Amino acid sequence: MGFSGKIGYAANSSDLQHPADRRRFPVWAESRGVDWEIADPSKQYDLVVVTPRADLNLWRTKTSGQSKLIFDMVDSYLAIPATNLKQALRGPAKFLAGEASTPFYSYRKAIERIVEQADAVTCATPEQASALVPFNDNVHSILDIHSGLIRSIKDDYAAHQPFRLVWEGLGTNVHWFELIAPVLAEVAQQHPICLNIISDIEFHEFVQKFGRRRVAAITADFAEDVRLYQWSEDFLSLIATNCDLAVIPLPVDRAYATDKPESKLVSFWRMGLPVVTAATPAYKRVMSDAGQELTCFDQQQWLSAITRMIEDAGEREQAGREGRRYADQVYGEEQLLARWDSVIESLETGSGRSRATDA
């Protein structure tokens, strides 16, 4: 399945190092032998794939009536209340940061308009798709393709001393560990732990341009023993599989955070790691479908789940091995590539069928 025409990709990052640039449309194009280039506004394309960090108003204008348009949105920007201060400032900040060629006020409205105009919209979860369907009836939920990350698979489930917890992700999200820091302190009274963070050493807190911060300064108080590793595709799975348990804390009462996809859980599972997560909709859905009960709504549940996984080697191994089996079956590379095939097919056939129920 390919596309007969010139394709431009309006990327999330200029160096294509943003996670979505490494795991979504470009992966499909490479796998299917489809040529594409970084989208240039001075050129004409048959298809433009636009991401949220691109110049939305520019590409909405450029593609109107001239090119097919796919809008690929992984984060749930429409879930953020319009009254949220950061959301209100996002539009002006994108102009000041050079991500928009013309000033605009409402980033939410810019998202809504490009979703309405798009010939197809791709997102990460059925929950996100449900929120997008009122704006566009050709919505496809497709999780990130993690095959390039899986270079090491866990096979030894004997616990280390101290017990090794692991998390990986963007520096902008590491602060959510403050939600379970009291839990980790209580666990450590009975079971010494080491918290391994695989992330950016430094990051910019707002639109990748403003508010420079060091991750070490944020993580110092999360546990007595915190070890920070620079995120690297080459070493991520090697570091992670030398740990005992992955943890994914998130707030369960903030829409943007709770609407995050199950990508991190699935990637850890594909490495063979047991995982304890926050009880967000995506994590609850996938954990339930996999027959596991390791989502946590409050600190007491976090304490119980982490303690149980430390003390029960059998459950730890079962969770890791069964998680891997499930992830490979449901989120294997070919299954996800086939969903991108369906997106391209919908452009060529003019299909308007909603994909809101896709897994």
C-alpha cells in the first residue's frame, strides 16, 4: 500500500527527533517504500501530513482545495479547558517561538479548524478519536510504532538489591513522580529501591523554547537513590530491561494527562517488563484487555501494587511475560502499519467512515 503523488511532512521537530517523528508516519513511509520530504511551503504537494508543532494556519491555507491533508495528533489538546492559562498562552507563544508565521490567539481553535479541514485525522487512542469525530468523520486511532526501541528483552526476573524501578519519557513529564514520591518513601522503609529515570538531561518547559530546566533538579527529591540517564534509542531498552519494574505515574484528574495514550505501557511490555501505571482511561482499557490489574487510582493502591510486585517474583515474571505476549499480538508492527495503510486508502477512495472504535 503506497501513495501515488508527492508527499510533504510538516514535522514535530526540525531534526525529526521528536518521538512522534520517529514512531509514526515516517516509519510507515519507510516500511512501505513511500518517498516523502520535509514539507516546504514554497512547494506544491499531492499530500501533506501535518503535526501539531507545524505552522497550522499556514498549512491549512496551503492545502485548502489543492492538496490532500492528514493531520496527525498524538496529544489531547482538545481535552484542555479553554480557561487553562497555559492553553490560553499557547497560540501567542508559538508565534513568539517561530512555530507560527502569523500571530494568532487560540491554539485550540487552530486545532479545531485544521481537524475540520483534514481529509483524514490520525490520533493515538479510541478515547482521543471520540473527541475528534465531532469535527471530522474520517478519524483513525493508531498507536506509536515502537519496533526501533526494542533492542533488548527482559528474561531474568530475579530482583536486584536495591530493587530497581524505571521510567522513561520527556523531561516535561518527569514531574508527575511527585504524585508517588510519598509512596516510594514508604516502600523504601521496608524495601530499598533505586529509581532509574531515562529522559532528557535538560529541556524547555513551554513550546520547546522557553523555561529551560534540568531534570536532575526535579528528580532529586523523588527517592533517596535516583539515577538519571540521557534518553537514547540505542540504550533505552538495555537500561530498562536491567531494572525490575516500570512505573508510570500520572494524575487521574487532569484531562490532558489522563488522555495520554498507552504507548509507554506497551513499549515497556514489549521489552518484557512488568508495569504499574496510573488508572487513566487508556491504561485501564489496555490492562483490563490484557487481564492484568496493575493500575492505581490513589497512593494506597500505588503502595499496594509496588509492594506486591517487589515481594512476589512469580507475579512480577507473569506480568512481564504476559504483557509482552499481549503487546506483540495486539500492537505488533504489521498491525500498526496496516492501520496507516487504511488511512491512505481512505484518501484514495474518499471514505468518510469513522475509525473512532479502532483499538
